[in-house]
Amino acid sequence: MESLIQLIAIIAIILSTAFSVIGVIGNYRLPDVYTRLHALGKVSTFGVVLLLIAVILLIPKIWPMAVALIGLLLVFGPVVSHALGSAAWRTGVKMQGYPSQPKQSDNVQP
């Protein structure tokens, strides 16, 4: 049973590493801040959650802290990505492929 748990943890670590590598490649290859934020937000969340799942499997005594970290990451990861994207938008960072900045809706103030 212990070897099965270790195998699942190793698979989670490998997947976590793969997600992180994909995130680095996306950060290098994508054209603007908005697409980079999208890629890094998703990839970092999945990568760290899989790594914490591996930690839970390998070190069962610290599962409450790891579950709390997973919860906080799932809640605040998208919030931080949105805040960074909104700050980039409000400071006038251009989107790649658009000749001018798309219009903001009437209820959003710059």
C-alpha cells in the first residue's frame, strides 16, 4: 500500500513539474501581459496544488496545513491574476494584435 501511495505522489510531482515548465514556456512565448497572466495563473495554480497533494501523500501529518494552503491558493490565485490584469489595463498596457485599446464599458473608470 505504501508503494502505491509513493507512486501516486511521484506522478503528482512529475505532473506538477510539467505544469511549471509549461508555464515558463508560456511566459516566454506569449505576446502580451494579458495572455501571460492567463497562462501563468492557471499553470501555477495546478502546479502548486499537485505538489501539495504529493506532500499530503508523503507526509500525512501535515495534511491540515497543506489543505489550508490549497484552499487559499484556489481562492486568492485568481484574485491576484485579476488584480494584475486590471492594473495593467488601467495603466494603459496595450494588447497585442489590437491597433488601439478596446473600449471600456461605461461603468468602469480608468
